Amino acid sequence: MAKSINTKLINKFSFIFIAVFIISASFSTNAQAAEKVTTFKNDDGWKLLVDGKDFYVKGVVWGYTPRGENYTYSLWNKPEQHIRDVLDHEFTLMKKANINSIRAFSTIPPKWITYAYEEYGIMTAVNPLMGRYGADINGVWTPQTDYSDPVTREHLKAEVAEIVEKYKGVPGVLMVALGNESNYGLEWSADFEIENLPQGEQQKEKAKYLYSLYYEVIEEGKKIDPERLFSIVNGDLQYMDLIKEYVTNLDVLGSNVYRGIGFSDLWKRVDAELDLPVLFFEFGADAFNSKEFVEDQASQAEFLRGQWQEMYNKSAGNGQEGNSIGGYVFEWRDEWWKYKQVEFLDIHNTNASWANGGYTYDYVEGENNMNEEWWGIMRLGTKNGQGIYVAEPRAAYYVLGDIWSIDPYKQKTAAINTDIQNINMALYSLKGEVNMMKSEAGAKKKFEMTGGSLSMEFVGNAFSGDIKEDGEDAVENSNGQMVFMDFEFNPSKDISGQFSINVLGNVPNRSMEFRYGDRGAPFNTIVQEEIIDDAPVTEKTISDNERIEIYDYNGTYTTDAYVLETFYHTPRYHWGYEGDYFGLLRETTDMEGQDIWNSKAPFGAEFQGKETLDGLKFLFGPEVYWGANPKAMLKYEFGKNIGTSPRFAFIHSEDVARRDTVANPGEAVAIQTRQTTLYSKFGNTKNLLEIGGIMASTEKIGDKYNYIKDGDVVVNEIDFEDTLGVKATYSFEAFGASRAYVGMHYAGLTADGGATQANFGYSNGGILNYSQLPYSDLGNKQEIETGIQMNFGSITVLPRLMYRENIVDSNPNIPPATSGTSLFPGVSARNRDDDPFAVLGNREAKSGEVFFTYDPTPATGFYEWDNDRREDADFAFNIGANYTSFPTATDSYQFFFRPAGVNAAFGEGLIAEDVWKVMSRMVMNTDGGTNVIVNLEGGKQQSSGSPEGPAREYYKVGGKLWLTNNHILEGFVYKDAWAPYDFYRQFNQTYPWQFKLDYSILMGPYSWAPKPGSTSKWGVRGLYRTLDDQSPEDEYQDGRNDAMFELILYATFTF
């Protein structure tokens, strides 16, 4: 009996265990399996089904871009906890509003798509852009994609196939949608600023290649994932006949539609011509009223209500076309980077960039009314305690929440319309104290304090000799404090700007670093007690100078005919992509470098024409770029670089005075001059010819110079031909995936240009700009250069060669001498002040280099200035080497002799020398979010000024380690190298060893703003240098000191 009972119990428990196991396994399988998404059509119309259930898309276009960032920002390379915190904040709000889907670009990792679906029930439409904003074709960046090119087509097919494979079987993926208004991209320029919607179908032949490629891509995608639905993101219904003809495998017609409060005949046309379900991937209304120049939540909410009411009425079962299956409102939250895209990223700009008469609440004939930074149904708020830029609901959020609670398949048209019309719009305009926020925002528009920071430092430093004599008492301790206050003004529709004020407390005494704020350091001066003869003279310490200053300023006045911008110490870019072939306007973006010397460039104003004056710019100011003399520049650019159409540009630059001081200690004051250039550009991205001419320094015509010829001193003078120069570059495709160029440059003795643009072929990239070739802006040269960028998948190899010779060689130093009755007058090395020209950086050269680059994720360009924070590859690196032979000596360089306020010449030139440099940069990203950057460099290089001492052979190792817990460790070790500031190389002063180690802890998100004190953090930094007879004399002191150190404790709080 007992045995029987035990057997029964065992059987019973076994049954229960097996049942539980099967049920658990079933739930586990369901949790991990991807949903089956299909379309369905019957007499009522089209529906989208998820696992057999009706799914009307109630979605938003979603992305997360904090203030101060732009399209290059990626949430996905941040620590996992921060990603989770952001998603929880965002999707909690979405779920409350009954959102069931988002549209996201294909950079979102699969695990987070699944997280959003499993935690919040929100599915994702994955959106590969398929070359919409350019493509990296075998390592060559093409800003405007040529869909007819066979190599490009194969590349894009492979790229999308990889994405489809990546998201195959991922729970939460609704469908794959290709492109983003790619049909508009056939007509719009490549500068990415939004333009007016195209009229008609002017690029039909190009469009055929686009739509046939869609078909091929979808075919390949369906082979990989047969269960997946595919759509395109078309601009409205343009080229619908080509969609019908070529994209016969399309599951859903996706469209971005901006027609105002309604969609007119769209439903009827699609039903008659395509018979496909319609899904809007973008539509909506902006929340800024350009006519009244105020935020207009009510109009945005009203338009969105009208749009969704029409969409519901057009859904299946409501007696009309029945082809609406939902849409994605553009957009979830405001994006503050849309205007200018790389400038004013922390300003909510009110610029209207295009016009649309469908938005009647602010449309005025002949004026733009679409404000790209104001389309969110949520504002981009400030940071919360978790470092998240919060989403602040507008009235539209609450209105849509009610609308999205309605199921258009369970209610009929009359009930739908009644429920939507009964939404209390006034209540939602008030909800969440919206009126109060609007009032505050209105006040802020005119003038507001936007933020600031408080920084503190504690500094200790000493020399080894002092420590040997006085022990720890030799350590000098000091402290410093600094406050920034940032302000913004926007008093009217046409005027906007910002400025920052800096206030100093104490200024620490640093011996090894120069920092912004040193202007206020104490200094000694001689003071005469009375202005009479023999009055006592005493030395006085000044410690309260320049305590308050305007750090930067920018103001803009915008009209229909022109834009006038005034600027003071704000980053500004060159005109290299606007026809400035000779680089006359130099880029000024190194604000940190300027701040070291308290330089205030760029400083001036710019007039930019619009409409009939389009292409005209006039720039003037005391220092329009770092180191510039007071000058005025006029540029007129005409012609379009589309297809094979030529483009031309004229520039004239005129110095109106000469600076009386230098921008930094490592340079001499520039001579006063003038320059005029002409530029033309022919061809396309495959074969491009650029030609330019320059006339410079005509004020020197008639100036005399001498040189040695056959042992005799010859005196000559500058003539008109010496002011002329010509330059040409031809870049072309070679060997399929490679790109080559050849360039020549002839410049007369005084035909000085500006900064060299070392990239060839495209207006925004082309051949990698990382060259170490010895470019020079000076004339007196005949130069040829060539290179080829060879691409092997993720590997790029770029060899380059340059040859340059002088028209007139440098002068040696030969003193006067007599031989019998003959007098040899002698010659001396020229310099830029006493002679019409000098052979300096333009000396004869034979140079070659090669760079190898491994970058498996070219979308985050390895050579972009901000790659340290953008690179998302697990591992990327480069290694490059340059060897240059300088077979002749130079003339004399100059330095600024501050006590006398004049340039002084070194008196002799640099000797002939062969130099070399090897360098490498490595970037590593771990799965845990740790980022490692390593920089290696070694070489043999000459001074940039002083002829004293030999060329230096040196080695450098540096890097930065970003840990996931907001800890940053960075530093370097230098052997026999110059210190980091230019004047050390200018005077050829080196240190046997240099060490730096900086450890900091962030107290909030890291800010890459160029202004000091932009990130809340605290930390400690140590520097140590050893000294010898090649080091600065005042530090080495004939061997008294063999080392020096500095230790800094610092903290910065932003608000």
C-alpha cells in the first residue's frame, strides 16, 4: 500500500513538473521570438497585423540629442545604466500617451529595441538611410549619392543586407523602412539645411535608378528575412508612377507628408494607383509661430488633432479608402541643432528655414515659416539629477494621448469624430502649468541668463634647487577662482545673440601651464610718485587688473535680403568650401589655444547676402581670424557645383592696418598686405578639376631685394609678375575603389596665400586630411604634389609625395669684404620685415609620407576633429610616417620682442636638414563602455625659428582613459621634446623628460563646449619635467635645477 501511494505521488508530481516546464518554456519562447507582422486587406480596407491582431501605428519619430550636441551624438556608446535611465524616462512618458511604436534610425542596438518592447510595449520601425545623406563607398566619402553607379548600388545593397541580418528575429521590430525623402535629395543641395519642398518631378531619370535600387534592396532583404515587412520613406507622393513601375515588392507605402492640417487627395491617389497601405513616417506641425514670433502650442495641437482625425477616418472599416494604417508624428522632442547643425548647439534657434502655405497659422506670402528646431510635441528641457535632458510635454502631447486612446477599428467614423472634437483643447493648453511656462519662455526670448560655472584651483609648484635648499618651504602655494555667466537675447524676430562674462577672484601662480585667467595674475611695475624731476620711483605690485571681461559675444540680424552677424571670440570656420582655394580666411576654432594667451579672435562682423545677393559675403574686423591684421574681405561665389556645371568665386582681402602686438608668443606680427583670388571648379565627385589664380602684395612692387648669383650679389626689385600665382588640382577615381589627385602650385616671390586645405576631391571631405607634408602659405615657390587613397574595405592606405623648389633661394650670411680695389658688399639672411620676401616654411623640399588607417565604422570618421568622443568602433587606429629632405637653408625667422613692441629677427636661418616623423593613434571601445585613446609619436624635427641647437629627436606617448563610472584618466610622457606651447619650439628649448597625469571625476555629463568651465568635475593634475642645458635658461639656471613640478587640485561646478 505504501509503495502504491509513493508511486502515485511520484507520478502526480512528475506530471505537475512536466506541465510547469512546458508552460515555462512556452512563455520563454514567446518572450524571445520575434512577432509576426503582416498586412491584410479585405473589403473594409488595409490593416497592419502583429501576431494576427490589429495594430494601428500610433507613433513618433524618436531620438535623444542633448543640448549642445548635434547629429553626431550617440546615446548608445554611453554607459548602460545611463542608456537605461534615458529610455525609462522617455518610454514611460510614451506609454502614458498610448504610443505603440517609434521610428528610429538603424543605429539603435537590437537589445534596446527589445527592451522598449518588452518593458513598454513599444515597437520600432528600423530606418536604414541607404545613402540619403552621402555614403562611404569603399572608404571614399560621397556627399551626394549616385544611385546609378554600380559600385555604389552594390555597396548600399550590402549595407542594408547587413542591417536586415542584424535585426532578424529581434523582438520589437515592426518593419524595415528605407531612405528618408531620398527623392528630395536628388534635387536638394548637400549642405543638409532643409529647403522648400520640390515642385514637380525634375529629376526623373535619376529617380529611376533610386527606385530600381529600392526594389533590389528589398529583394535581398526578403531573402535574408522572408517574414519582414519592407517600406520606403518617400517624400510625399513624388514619382509615384516610378514606385508603381519599379518597386513592385513593396509591402507598405511610407511617406513623409507636410500638407498642413489635411492630406487632400493622397488617399485616393494611392488607392487608385498603388493599392497599398499608407504609413506616414513623418508629418505634424511646428510649435513656433513665425508670424507672431512666439511659441504656439495651440496651433500645433489643433493641426495634429485635425491630421489624426483624417487618418482615423481613412482607416479600414470607416467607409472611405481604408488605406491608412497610422503614422509617426514628427517629432517626439525639439532638436536644438537643426539650424546651422554645428553652431549654436545650446541655443533654441527660431530661424525659419523653409516655407509651407499649408500651415496657415503663421504663413505669410514670400516668407519662411517652418522652424526646424520646434517640431517636438515635447520640449527639450534641462538636465535632471540623472544627467538626462528631460522631455517637457506641450499641449499636443496631452491631446494626442487622448486621440491615441481611441481604437479606429472598434469605433466608426461618427463616434471617432465626436470623441476627437470633444477633446478639451483649452484644458490641455493649461495642463501642467503650460501657460506659466509659456510666459517664462516669452520673457526668456528677450533676455535671459542661460547658465554659467564656478571654478576653483589650488596650485603648488617648485624647482628642485629650491627644495634642496629650503625643503618643503620651497613649495609655492596659490589658489584661484573664476566665474562664468552666460546670457542670451532674442528681443525680436530678426535679432538674436548671446554673450558670456568672466569674473576672476584670485589667480594662481603656475610655472608649467598657461591657462585662461592669467590676465589677472599679479605683476610688478615702476611707479613715479609725482610727475616732477627727481621724484621718488618705487616698484608696485598690480594685483587687480582685468578682473571682469566679456569672454565672447555673438549677435545676428536677419532680414529677407541679408544676414548681418557680429562676433567676438566665438568659433568661426574657413571659406574653403565656398571657393577660398588659397585659404585666405583661416579657421578659428581653437578657443582653448587662444584662451591661454587671452587672445580674442575672431573679432568682427560679416554681411551675408540672400535672394538676389546670394553668394555675396563681406567680412571685416580688427582680427577676423587668430593673428590677422585689421582687415576687410569680400567674396562673391556664383555658379552651382551640380553635375558638370562649373562654380566660380572671387575674393579680395585688404589689410587696413597692422597689429601692434602678437596673438601668442610663438609668432611675429604679420605684415600688412592685400590679396585677390579667382577660383573655378569643374566636374563632379568622380572627376574634379579646380583652378585658381592669386595676386598678392602689390604694395611691394618696386621694393628691392638681393641674392647671390655666380658668386656675385645681384640687386633686383619686385615687379607685377612677382605678385601672381596659379594653382590647380585634379582629383579622379582610380582602380575602382581608389581616389587619386595631382596638384601644382606656382607662386611669385610675393604671391603669399593662406592656410592650405589638405583634402582634395569633395566639398566636405574626400582624401583624408591628416597630412604632414610641409605646406606653406608663402610665395616664391614651384610645387607639385600627388597622392592616391587606396581603400580595402575597412583599411585605407594613403601615400603622398611633394616636391618644391624656390624661384629665388635664401641668402647666406656673408660679411662685406674687399679684394684689391673691389668691394664685396656682403649679404645677410632676409626677414619678412626688412625684405619683400623671405625663404622660410616655403623652402625647397622633397617630402613623402604614407598613412595606414583601419576604421571599421566610417560613419564616425577617424579624422574628424571630435572623433575622440564619436568613434564607435571596438578598435580603430592609424599609423603614418613622413620623411622630408630640406636640402637648402632658410632665411631668418622672426619673433616678437615684447619689451620694444617690435618683431626681431634671429639673424640666421635654419640649416639644411633631413627630418622625419612617425605617428599613430588608437581608439578602443569596450562592451562595458570604457573608452581608450592612445597617441604615439616620434621623430626628428627642426626648430620653427631659432637656428641655435640641432634638430631634435624626440618621442611622445599620450592618451586618455574614459571609465564607465565617469572617471577620466589622461596624461603623457615626452622624451627630449619641446613643451606643448609653440614658443618652446620657436626657441628650440626641450626637456629630457616631461610627465603629465590628470585624474578627474565628472559630476554630470561631459561637455565638449570650447569655453573653459563647461563640465562639472573635480580632480587632480600633476606635471613634472627634468631640466638640462637645452631647457629654458631661467629654469635650468646653469644646473642649479634639474627638475620642476606642479600639482593642481581643481573643481568646476556648472549651472
